[in-house]
Amino acid sequence: MKFERYGLGIAKGLSVTLKHMFRHPTVAQYPEQKLNTSRRIRGNELVWDRQKCTGCGTCAKTCPQGVIKIVTSTNRVNNRYEVEKYQVDTGYCIQCGLCVESCPYQTLFMGYAYERAKYRRGELVQNMEDMMLESGKKQPSGYFYPEIAQELPRQTLLVERITEEE
Amino acid sequence: MIITSPSVNSLLNPQTLAADWPGGFWWHWVLFTIIVIAVVIVMVMGYIYMARRQIGRMQSRVGPNRTGPFGLLQPIADVLKVLLKEGITPTNVDKTVYWLAPIVGLFPVFSIFAVMPFTNGGMLANLNVGILYVVAISSISTVGMFMAGWSSSNKFSLISAMRVVAAVVSYEIPVLLSIAGVLLLSGSLSMNDIVLAQDIPFILLQPLGFIVFFIAGLAEISRSPFDLLEADSEIVAGFHIEYSGIKFALFYLVEYGEAFLLSCLISTLFLGGWRGPWLPEWMWFIAKGVLVWFVMVWLWATLPRVRIDQMMALAWKFLLPLALINLVVTAIQVLTLPEGSLWVMIPVNFVITAVLILLWSKNSKLGWGRVEV
């Protein structure tokens, strides 16, 4: 005789929902509570190191969406390219990370930030000034760069919070 | 809350009117009617809040928590939002029926609370046929729902309306039979006398009757797992699919008003109504109602929806025979047991309940003639 058929199954289900009621909810109250994202997040912006960039344009060539625009001029004194314009339309970016992986001088990083919602598409275009690593305002994510990932805070998992309280 | 009880007798007999009220009896009656309606509406708001919070927590969410402290003002925000919405009347609806339907649905829910004993005798009308009145009036809101489904000229709402009628007609019978068991014990149809008779709460004397009444009551007010009439995944929103704005708000009020009604009925018939130590009587009444609502929401958060054939099979093959047997057993016990020894029924009836449920579960078949167990 299987007692699941005589209401024990229902009782088991009820006990599950009752247990859920007394444990920590698996949600965060977003604007007030923010969870740490993955250390290797591909955030919706790029961070760029101007000092190390040689202006080779590999990132622009790799980009499947063609959203990276780079304009350089020749600096004969220092024997290098000067980057005049570096611009990413993050509205078209698909966060594939190929630009970051292809950069031969490790000057390009995915951003750690994810709150870049805007009201106009035009505002999503990220200019050179707003992606500089030197400005200190932009945090590169650990994507493709394990040494950066090491220093970022560990990702918060709500599952852990539940299991701790049980 | 002190509500004296102007019964039907006092309506007919001018000597018993509350003379100390300026303007006589009618002011008194109007005032307490408004108070009871206000209590119902406030409790409905509380029930909506409680249901949303509880379901949220049971699904590992938080539930509404933005409006006011702990989200307590959420029902008010909902009401304001829905009242400000545009009332759209589709072209092909039967206008008169379409407009009348929410009112026909709402009116009985409020009128039933006239006989609900919030305290000892604290009711608008201490009818000597109280429970009969409840059963008779409560079926009228089904007519409102059917009117809504029929007049909307929408396939989904019509299917939903047919399901409501099918469910209510089927489940009315087990509900009535399980109420009859209670009436045999209490010896009175008056709601207040039923509570007064419960020195032992009838849930102990009538466990089977309680289970049958609870399940059938859930089906009758179409709460989950019997919420076929508004099965979102198949018929969108059911009978009120074409309603918007204030008319939709009225249906929402009917839905939760009926839930409050059922929890009050269960608390009156089986859990001893306003009786209880220490706390004021009305508080006991509300607390028991809220407890019943907790269990209803708990089931709502847990159980999947049943199919229509399963629902009908449960009513006719499971609940109806059990309710009949329960009635016969109770009648025999009431006749044979000497006065004051009703407690003997408690163990006997619990054993009978367990045996009958096991036996009938074995007999029940699912669709396609497949035998479960």
C-alpha cells in the first residue's frame, strides 16, 4: 500500500511550502540591496588602458558587431600610433568578449559595472574619456584576466544564505 | 465591538426596539449594517495582503513590501489603481446583463454577513434559520458569475461560467450534507446557537464532516486547487476576462469576500466561532477565520490545479458518499448516545474518518479508467 496515494503526497508538499516560509527568501531588494556579481562578469561597458594601447585596431577587427571605432594618427617622434578616437556603441555590443580576448597588449577589459541603462540609444555610445582605466572610476571585470578576478569580491549567492540559516 | 441583535422578532415587535437610540430602531440598523460591511471590506483587504505575503514567502519571495510599513497599504494601492482604470465595455456584450453581473455577484456576499455571529449574539439578525439563509443566499453569487461569463460574448468566459455552475451544483450537495451533520449535533439552524452548542468544537466530533466541508467549500468558492474557472493557463482569467476598472474590482471583492465568508463559516460551524478564553469574543472569531485562511492559502501555494473531470469525480464519487455516511453515522450517534457523553464520538469518528478515506481513495479512478493505488 503506497501512502502517497492517501494524502501523504499532499502532506509532503505542504511541508515543503511551510519550510520555504520560514527560510530566507531567495531574492534581494534590488536598489537597496545589491548582490556582488560574478567576478568574471561581462558588464555592459568596456574599460580601456590608454597607456598600453598601441592603436593596432585588432579589437575593432575582431568585433562581430563592428561597434568599436578607432581612429589613430602616426606619431613619428615616439614611433607609435596615437589614438585620436576610441568609441564603442554599447547598445549594439553583444558582450561576446572577443575584443578583450584578441587584444595583443592586454589593454582592453570588460567592465564590472552593469547599471548602464539609459533613456536614449545615443547615450549608450561610450567615448574614450568614459572608458579610461586611468580615471580610476572604471573597474575592469575579471573576464579573461584571472589576476583581476582574484582581487574582486566574491560573488554573493542567495543559495548560500538559505543553507546557512537552515 | 458591541452589536446588539435586532432579530426578525424585534422587527415585528415594536416593544423590543432599542428605544434609547434617537430616531428609533432604523438608525441603529443602518449604522450596524455599515459597520458590518466595513468590517467585511477591511477584512477582505487584510486577506488579500495576507495571501500575497504568505504566497510570496512560500515561494521564497518577499511579497508586496513597498507600499507603507511591510507593504500593508498594498491592497489600498491596488484598489486605487483599479478604480482609476478605464471601464471598457466590449461591443458585442449583452449590456444589461454585463452591467448587472458584478452587483448580483457582490450583493449576496455582503448579505450573508448579516447572520454571522461576530460575538455572542453580535450579529445583525439572529435568524432561527441562519445556516439555511447562508446556504440559500451564497448560491446567488454563482448566478452573477454565470451572468458575467455569458454576457461577455467570449469563449473563455463562457467556458469558465459553465465550470462555475458545474462546480457549484456538484459541490453544494456535500456542503449541505456536512452542514446537516453539524445541525444534528447542535439541534438548531441559528448560527449563534450552533456556536453555543460547541462545548466541544465540532471539528473533533465531526472530523469527516469538516474535511468534506473544507474541500467542498474550497471548490464552491473556486479557490485553488479547484480554481478551474480562472485557470490562467487555459482560459486566461475566466468569467471576468472582459471586465476592467471598477467592475473588475467588484469581482475581485466577491472572490476574496467569499474566501472570508468560507473561513468565517468554518470557524462558526467547526472551530467554535467566537468561543475561547482570555481574548475578546470577536477577536477569537477573526483569529479562527484567519487561521482557516492561512490553511487555504497554504494549499493554494502547494497544490496544482485539478482537471475538470477529476473535480467532478471528487465531488460525486468521493465527497458525496462520505458526506452521506457521515450524516447517517452522526444521526445514529446522536440518537443512541446518552446526553452529555458526546465525547465518546471523538475517537470513534476519527477512526471512521481514517477508514472511510482509505477505502474511498482505493475506489477512486482517474481519467481513462486508470485505477490508481
